[in-house]
Amino acid sequence: MEWITRERKSKRKKGGAILAVRSRLRPVDIYCYLKARFGEPNAFQNFLRKDDSDNWIHWDYNLKAGQTDVYICGMSREVHIMVGDALTHKQWRDLIVGIRNDYARIGPQKSAVLQSLENSSSFRISSSVSQACAPICTQPFLMLRQRRLFRKDRRLPNRG
């Protein structure tokens, strides 16, 4: 019996890039944009999530741009974008600017998705609760002020 051996080349591309966006794309905006443009989230984490706010990843999309795989996931305060090819700083910037500029084209559909989201106003603290808590919260400062340990106009000494 004779074994035939050959060298196997990896079919997997080397490279790729990940970017966490915290300030230029809000998760709710990018979610509404992606849902309006591509439909429901379709990536694996979406199957693992629970229908509450206790998820690490709230939504995720697997997309294809030409031959390049693009994975976008939304967390509470940031959006992660993973691309199958390595990108330069300028290419990342162009991608984010391009997405933001495309908001105008998808505007009406994006707005409809935003309107369909659950309103979280039920989690706001009512003014009667905050008024009831105000004396409890301010009492320690009033006691310190009476003892002259804390004054409104006193500043900490400069230690620099």
C-alpha cells in the first residue's frame, strides 16, 4: 500500500481586521440601518441571545461585500465591525463615513424600524420617586456642611 502525500495549502485567508466603534456609530442607528437594508439579523449570536437586555451581543449580521466577509455586531454602547481583509486607517474611516452617508438613502425605512422598537420610557424614574429620595441623598452633605467639613465654595488644595 502506498500513501500519496501532497502539501495542502490553507484555504483560509490570512489577515482580517476588527474595529470597535464607540463614538461615530450608535448601536441603535446602525441596527435600524442594517435591519432596514438587509432584514432581520442573521448571524450566529442572534440564535443564542435571550429576549431581554442581559445579552452581551444584542444583534449581529454576517454580510458579504464582493468576496469579503463582513461581520457587524451591536453591544450596549459600541458596534464591532470585523472584515475578512486587513484595512488601513483611511479605509476604516471611509467605511464609517460611507455608512453614515447612506443613512440618508435608507432614511424612511430606517425611521420606520426605529419607530417599531420597544419604547424604554417605562424605566425612567418618576419625579415623585426622585423627590422622595432627594432628602435622603442630600442629608450627608448637609451634616458635613454644618460641621464645616464641606463647604460649597471650598476647593481642594492644589497638590501639583
